[in-house]
Amino acid sequence: MTPRARDILKDGLWTGNVTFAQKLALCPLLAVTATATNGLGMGLATTAVLAATNLAISALRRVITPQVRIPAFILVIAGIVTLVDTAINAWGHELYKVLGLFIPLIVTNCVILGRAEAFASRNRPLPSALDGLAMGLGFTLALTLIGAIREILGSGTLFAGAALMLGAPMGVLETVVIPEYKGFLLMILPPGGFLALGFVLAGKRLLDARAARKAAAATA
């Protein structure tokens, strides 16, 4: 039975969130989230790859034999990542210079191959594309949230450089949260990523536990 759209979205954004639930793709999460702008850019690039890859693999699921499915999946993923990498280099070169090697490394992101194997190869194209979009948006949410926490505590700004890296219309996001703030260097360095991630994961567990208690009380 094809999963419902609501369940797919809920799984991607919250219950099965790539970072907060599955604890996957932590390398780009910790490496590029010194600012919310970097996190948003990397998240949107990964979302594009996830949605396109799931759609392509689902469309080819009856053609790709089980014996060669992994090499075939990786070939499709590599081709789509190359297109995304070229597009960002052409139309978002400032962002491309910041993210650098991490865009081509989307090919090795276990989430991309995992969704292709677990979902896209077993479902129709439309639900598969929605699953890729939901998982990508959940990952984007995680990257942007961690980046926002680190940027605010590290430099007192939010979405700094958004107009330069994401385009002039995104300049409305640029905010000075704490004026004349000298910054907390630790939050911009790699250890700050681990600290921010730990606190966010603890917060999610508290929210999930509270929701579980409310559900149990409602059914009692």
C-alpha cells in the first residue's frame, strides 16, 4: 500500500528526521553550519538531490535488476549531484565557494542511497519524490536550526551574507540579533557544532516524551 502524503511528510520532517531521529549525515551538519545561511544552502542542495534521485530511481525501479541496484543507484546519484553542483557554481558562486567540497560529497551521503533503497525502489514516482522532498526539508531544517544557534551565539547575527550567497531577495533574512556583540568563538568552531546538536537532540527527546505521555493519557 502506498504511504499517505501526510505520513511521508511527518516522517521526513519529525519522526524520521535525517539528523534528529536517524542521526545520519552528521559530517556536513557539523562542517558547514557555522552560519544559518550555509546550513540553508547546503540543505536546499541536498533536498534537490534527494527529490530528483528518488523520482529517477522510482521511475527506473522495474528496469534496474536487484543484482546491480547499488551501482545503478550510485550512478544516478552521481549524475544528479553533478548537475546540482554545476548549477550552484553557475548561479550561486559565492555559496559554492563556501560549501566547496561538501557539494560533490553529497554523493557519499548515506541518506541519499538509503532512501533510494528503502523507499524509491519500492514505491511509485510521486510518493518517492515526496519522500525525498520531505527528508530533504527535514535535513534543511536541522542544518538551518543548528547553524542559527551557532551563528547567534557565536557572532550575534542571523543569516549573515544571505544576500551575497543566496541571492539579493534573501537579504531580508539578514538580522543583527545582538548588537555590538563580540561573539563566542567556541560556537563557530567544530566543538560548537557538537554542543548545539546535543542540546537540540535533548530538546527533541523532551518534546517526544511529552507527546507520548499526552497520547497515553488520552487513550487511558
